[in-house]
Amino acid sequence: MNIQRPIFIVGAGRSGSTICHKIFSEHPDVAWLSPLCSTFPAHPRLNKFLMAAIDYPIISKHLRKCFTPDECYDFWEFHCKGFREPCRDLSSDDLTNKTRHNLRDVMSQMLTDKRSRLLVKITGWPRIGFLRALFADALFIHILRDGRALANSLINVDFWRGWKGPQHWRWGELTPSHRHEWEKYQKSFIVLAAIQWKILLHAMERAQKHIETDHFIELKYEHFCSKPLDSFRQLTDFCGLNWSPNFEKSIRSYNIRNTNFKWRKDLTISQQNILNEVLYEHLLKYNYI
């Protein structure tokens, strides 16, 4: 089955893309990557069988508890070396003919007659140039979150590598201006997490310039939390998907909570002021202040 208009959810880690992806996977027309893709990357039809099975009401609920939508970087790395943790954003120049053929073939095997639209989540580098070269008609949903809340969230997760310094993280060397900024605040880790947000935003802005406006949409985490139904109506319209009572019921079943308040609760007044200083231009640009 040919892949048409695949949907990619992109954004910085800790932006709220996981819950958006999980709820979107409830739509009856989309196929998504499950842990089966990482465990058995050479056997995509196993994921196809799962997509077909979850449409049977008797076992759907149980299967969804066992298999949740995932980014499946083991799957990506198996079919495209370097996709998981590149030191810079991936562009169209990084896509080889071999990888294009392999990925298009393996992903097409995951679709079913009913679930004919591919839904994928990727965080960190947007990789939009690479993905557009892979699927020229791809659609992109950028989940954007207040950088202060995102930076606070990053320093509280096990997988953040900033504690070892930028020489050991995934986002390349710091530019002279970013290094000066980091050192200005005594190499503060909360500042480094804020710089990471800015680096990924810049990569997203660069990528967006090369996408047709009707192939890219931006959704703020804060709006999604406060108005999930409105947000998903907007997203389904953007993706050309039908709205259904069952999908609406699924959305209503989720308890979506905005946790942006935590950065003010967790950080000292001094740390809060530093974040406001470091991120001022970006917060202003994206209407967070």
C-alpha cells in the first residue's frame, strides 16, 4: 500500500508531544509505530497485524494497554543509521537512495485498508528536510511549549545529557554566542537546558521556511491542554481526517493537565529570573510574555 500524506508530530522533547501523539493514535484512520517496531524492526507486518487487531472492540482496550504509540528509535536506527542521535538536524542531503527505498517499503507494510494514514512522532531535531525528501507530501505538526517549563522539565528527567556539558550532549557544539551566554551564568545547567530549547527552535524555524504553509501547523501545548477538542478538530482538518463521535469520546476520556506551573514552583526566584533573561526574545516572539 502506498503511503500518502503521512503525519509527523515534531517538537523539542518534553513539549507535550507524547500525550498529543497518544490521543491522536485513537483516530480510527491512522496507523502508528508500536514497540513491536523496535523489537522486530525487520518485520513491519507484525505492527500491521496489531493495527488490524486494535479495531476489534473485544480486544482493543487490552491491546492498547500493552502496546502504546512510541517513537521507536531502534526501528529508525535499524533502517537508517544515525537517525537516532545526529549531532545536527538531518536534511534532504542525508537521505540516500537505499534508505529512501527501505523506509518507504517497510512503512508501507504497516498500513491497513482501514488505517491507511501513517502517524509518527519524532522529538529533538525536527528532521523535516530529511522526512520531506522521504515523503514529499508529508504533513508536520509542531508542538510548542513555553521554554521555561520545558527547561525545568529537562533537568528533571534521567535522559537529559546536559549534566555532562555540551561536549557530551546531542545538539552539537555551542555557538560563540550561546557559549558566552552559558558562561555568563557560571555554566548554569538550567541555562543550558534553555539554550537547548533555543537551538531546537532555530532548527524548526529553518526547516519551516522550506515547507508549504498547508503542510505545516503549529500547536501550543498550553492551548492543547486547555482546549483539547478544539485542538484536535484543528489537527484533523489540517490532516484531512474525518471527525467521528468515537474519536471525540476518546479525547474526552483523557485527563489532560497543564503542568507549566511547575517551573515557578520548582525553581528559585533567582533561577526564574535567569530563565526570563536568557529566553526573553524567544518568549516575546512566541507570545509567552
